[in-house]
Amino acid sequence: LFSDTPLPDSIAGTMEGVATYRSSSRHRHAAWRAMLACLPETGRVTVVAHSLGSILMIDLLTRLPPGLQVDLLLTIGSPMGVKGLRSHHGGIETAGGFPADRVLRWLNVYDPGDIITVGRGASPFFQAALDAPVRTGGSHSLVGYMSHPVIAAAVGHAMFSEPGQAVDDAPMSPPRVDGQGVPSRRLDPRWDPLLLRFAYTQQLWATCDTGKWGF
């Protein structure tokens, strides 16, 4: 299943953006510079990279600013199963090449029916990646992947949970008091993932063109 075949490479060769990225160092380096210009030099970030953007981020992992920490690298719909697109990764498929001190987690979400992923995850090629196969109906679109609750759960966990804190040890939410001074029921922390998904959906609703969004 994970052996490289000429077919994915031939398909990739018909896609103008993919073909340009892997054949032209000038365009590839320009894309790297543009992406690095968007990232802060210090601090912590969560990065979501879709399709060819995931290849670009893989290429940049060993080129990130020294003061920048990536709490979560979330690759979605990645074509990294195509051998020709893995030729500029700087050796991160080996444990010694992956910058684990600055990239804490790498989750790769893919639909085995998505032709761009050629049915392959990242872990057969990169030891640091954790694969999460999902069903988007075979869609490769950003909408198809970003509508999946796995994305919301992963981003919520990376951005809002305390590192190393177990759910059972998490403090209870502080009690709320109603208008008559009566304490209301506190929420158990097990509700947090569901609340985060609601918040994630509400943010999408407020900032995106819902007429173009998936059901």
C-alpha cells in the first residue's frame, strides 16, 4: 500500500502548482520566504496546512526561526504520499532530523478516499507524524477537511488545554451565581471538548462565508 508507484507522480505532474513547486527551486524558495514572513520570530503558534501547503510546511520545519515554537502542526489533505514531493524535506523523516524541541505535535488528517493523498498517511514516511484517517466523502477541499470535528478537537486541545494536565486532575470550573445570589451548577471539565467545538463552529460562522461552507 505504501510503496511508491509512477501513477501518483504522473498525476501530480499534471497539477501546475505542484509541478512548479517541485521542479523550480526559485519558485519553491519564494514560497518559503513568503511563508516565513507570515510567521512570528518568537512565541507559540498552531499551524494548519492544507494540500500543497503541508509540503511547504514540512520543508520549513528545519528552517523555522529559533525562537518560534509550534504547539501543533496540523496537516490536512496532504499529498506527501507522492515521492517527488518529499525530496526537499531536509531529512526530517529520521528521528534526529525532526526539530522536536520546537515542533511539539504533528497530526496528519487525511481521507483515504481523497485522490490527492493517494490513500496514504504521513507516518510511513515521517516518524514524528501521527495519522488520523477521516471520512470527508472523498473531498479534497479545505471546507471538507475543516468541517470535520477532528480538526476542531485537535486545535482546541492544542490551544486551550494545559500541557501534562490530565482530565481527572483538572480543576472544576468556578461556580457561577445567578441574579438571586444562588450558586449555579459547576461544569465538569469533561464538557470542555464539546464546548470548544461549539466555540470553534461559532467562530467559523462569524468569520466565514457560510453560503460556501459545508453542511
